[in-house]
Amino acid sequence: MGGSPAGAVSQALDRFKALLSREEYAQLLAELERPLPQALRINPLKINPAEAIQAWAERYHWTLKPVYYEPAGWQVESSPGPISQTIEHRLGFYYIQDAASMLPATLFDLDPARQPLILDMAASPGGKTTHLASRSGDQGLIIANDASLSRLPALRIVLKNWSAYHTAITHYPGEILGDWLPEKFDCVLLDAPCSMQGLRSTESHPMRSITDNEKLGLAQRQGRLLQSAFKAVRPGGQVVYSTCTLTPEEDEAVLDALLAHFPGLAEVEDISRHFPQPVPALTSDGGSRQFDPSVTRAARLWPHRLGTSGFFAALIRKQGSLDLPRAPFDQKAKPASRTTTALTSSQQAELLSRLSQAYGFDFFQQVEQDGLVLARGPAIHHTVPIYAQPSSFETHFPGLRVQSLGLLFGEETPDGFVLSHEWATRFGQHFNAGRYLIADDQIPAWISGEDLPGLSLPASPETRIVIVTDAPGRNLGRGKIQRDRLRNLLPKNSL
């Protein structure tokens, strides 16, 4: 069922009016008259968030408001230009994300030192996966799964731009993962497919009218997915269930059903400390159904409470084992994984030594301390990709087919090895060599994807692939030194 966004909001308001006091309903209507501020979340894998936000606010004349529960998150209340058009956004130094959507990943107790195993059950387009990578320090391993094949390209692009390498992308129905991988994960995020009745129509979450039958069908699927998520988490581990809708059938009712299905084993944790004011979930659906009292420990973000889109999130602790047998993988209908072959230890050491000398950065230490292995992929037009892959994957998930694993490290070409854009933007600011400074008046042409001719280039550089920087020290991606120009190697999808 379609309908205009305004009509969808009106329909939803009719349903939600009975869930609020008269005073709060008036506040909600007033809030919906105000534009929703855009928000961004800084990538700590590439830059120090505290230093970055101050520099960007000055450079782009932003007026900012912090997101209460996410230190790296900011609402941009005013900006002379689109926040999507900066070089920092294009190179993955921040991700544009509604403030409400930053909530789920903040709820987990994540300790990078423990190298957690994390499942993002419905991951595309990848914003919350990048948040999990940030909060875990890109340690451990994240399985980023999505049941929709058409949504995987967006997930790949977002993870590449974030430069996270402890990730694997899989393509399975989330409902089966709890049986395939019972009690395997420390944390499971289920940001469930929903009706998107969040009262704020955005490009990523458009409002539309929805029937009662559609809501019922969604709620039933959400229930199956949440049960699967609960099976997949280890005893003592945590599940976050979230939606970008405010319909009780898809929020509190789904959570209430999980508690009834696993009595004494599923505990809803109190997350009120994350907020400057109370944002409790509902005690009932507004009709005859009363929810378990612990359901109110979840968070219901009405737009007028914190100035966000409508959102729901709950943190669930698993209090004991379900003693589930593991079902065998049934992957006959799935495409084969991309095959890679690990470099020998001497090949890996030789490559890392050459790169360390060229860039004044200890690649060997970085690869070793982060538990990565370098592996060749299939050749494409005389170019052989080299991937940095988490060595822990085969230990924890032998036999699980993936759509992609790890992060592109670089490419072997007829002209030599070319360090990847992903590694260059993540670590380039730490390089002590192999950098090239361009003038301020050259920056517009560079970030538009143009080559820079007529430059004074070193005659015999240690490497022809350089990290391009400007006077403030910004990482502006890679360039290739050629005889008469600096060739622009910014990826087309970052322009």
C-alpha cells in the first residue's frame, strides 16, 4: 500500500495518539513541524573524533549539537553546504546517520581487548555495522549478514569506505542463523526490517501507509528473527533488538513474546542511563494487551523527547544456556565464496617490508598485531587483488560461506604493487614517507577527480603511489606520480 509521506504520518499519528497524554501529543505535533537535523558519526579508525569535529566545525561553519549517547555522534543544526559533499565524508571519515539510529550499537558492553564475536543479523546498508566496528576497535570479528542479495552491494561499499577489516559479509535468512551458529556470539544486533513508522520521512527511512495485515506479518517475522538472535548469542551475551518504527506490535509486543518464549533466560536490561530524560517503552499496546513489566526498560524514542526520528531499542541479556544442538550448514543454493590463497610467510614479510620502507609506517606490526593474513584473490585483467583477512575467521566459522572477507589491501599490477585506497585512507595520516602536499588552490580540482598536471614531482620516488595531503594535514586519498602529472586515484564512488 502506498500513499504520500504526509498521509502516512497522519495515519500513524491517529494510531499513536492514544499512546500519549494530551500534553505530550501536542509536543509531538510541534516537533514534527521542525526540520530533522542531519547527524554524523565520526570514524575513530581513521581519525581522533574530538580533534576532528572541532576542525570540521571551523572549516565548514557547522553549528553542532552532541548526540547524548554516542560520543562520536553529532547533530548538525546548521550548515552552509551539504554535509554529504565534504572530502571527509567521501573518504569515510564520518558516516551520515540519523541520531536515533546511533543508539543500538552504543548499548552493547563491548571490550576490544576481548576480541568479541559479533553478528549483525540484518546489516545492510551497513551504518550500524560500521558503528559496531568502531565500538569494538575493529578487533574480534563481525559477521554482517543480510537476507536480501540486492542489498549486499551497498553493504560492501559502506564497509570498504569505513576501512574495517575484521568483517565478513554473508547472505542468509536471519531466521536460520541461530540454529546454524547456536550460542556462538558475544553480541547480536537485530535492527529488524520494519514498517518504518518513525514519523520522520527521510531518504533512508521513507514513511508510507501500512495495513494491519502488513504490520502483523512484519511482527511475526521480527519474532522469528529475534528468537534466532537469542539462540545465536552465548550465555551471558547480549542481544540488541531495534526498529525505526513506533508501532507497539513491532516493538514492545515482539520483545514481550521473546520473554514469554524463554522465561527466566531472557532479561531486558535497564538502559535509562544513556538518556538525559526518561524514554521508557510502553506498558501496554493501548488496548487490552499488557506487557511484561520489564519491557519498560527498553527505550522508545518519540521524536519530541530527544529531537530524533521515532525509534525503539532494547538490550537483552541471555542468562543461561539453551543447550541447543547445532544444525548443519545447508548452503547448496548459495553461490560459492570468493576463493583466496594465503601468501606464504616469506611472501607476506617481503611485501610488508617493502611497504614499510616506502611509507615510513610499520605495516608488519599492524598486520601482525591485528591478526590479519594477506591472501591473493582471482586475477582481473592482469591485476591480482590482495586482501587483508582476519585469521580468526576459519577458527570460529569453518565451512561458512561468505560473500566477502576482510578488506582489500592492495593490488599486484604489471607496474608493481599498489596500496589500496582503503588502507591508504585508514593509515595514511601515520605515514612518515610517501606523502605529497598539494596547494590549497589545487584541492577543488583534486576532490573533483581531476589529475594535477605540471607539478614538481620527485624524479625517483620510493613509491609512485603517494598519499596526497594539504596544508592542514588532511588525508586526500592516493595519487600516482607520472612523468608530467599526479594521477588522481580517488575511487569513482567517492567523488
